Amino acid sequence: QVQLVESGGGLVQAGGSLRLSCAASGSLSTIDTMGWYRQAPGKQRELVATIPWGWGGSTQYADSVKGRFTICRDNGKNTVYLQMNSLNPEDTAVYYCNGALFRVPKYWGQGTQVTVSS
């Protein structure tokens, strides 16, 4: 089992920035990719960004966040971050951290609310 705990959400004005953190613990050898998803009210959960859990590999982003969001990891701290810049109201959602194996999501955090006011 892997436990994921998100933090860093909150209320920010349009154009502002937030950094989300996801602390992972447990059997981390059972995942090979970490990612962030989000779910806005009335919408399906969507992928925001992914990063390989081990060394190397490349990051991937949803088109809607490219150039504004950056995903990175600190393997020493077992933590993944999502730096979000130039936020707009359409980014308002609950953001979930995810651990996946062979591209299949296996573990989820409890979610953290991000609200962007116009």
C-alpha cells in the first residue's frame, strides 16, 4: 500500500500562484509514476501532469496547463510538487495526487481544494 497526503491548496486571485505538495509513504516500489489530477464541480476527473517516480524519464502535461504548471519530485523526501502559476478561475478544482503502475492509477490522496477568484 501507498499513502499519499496532499497539501498546499487554498484561495488565490487570478494570475496568482500556488504550490501543491504530495508526500508519499509505504510501498513506493509498487509505483512507477506520480501525477496530479483535478476535478471541478460537475466535471470528470482529468489528468493535469505526470512524472516518473524513479530517476529519469519525462514529464507530461495537459494542454490546458502547459507553460503554467510544473511538476517535480524530491525522491529524498518522497514528495511530488505541482507549481501552479498564472492561475485562472478555470483551474478551480479539487486536486488529487496519484500513484500509478504501468499507467494504471492505483493510489489516491484525499484531495486539496484550489479556488481561483476572478
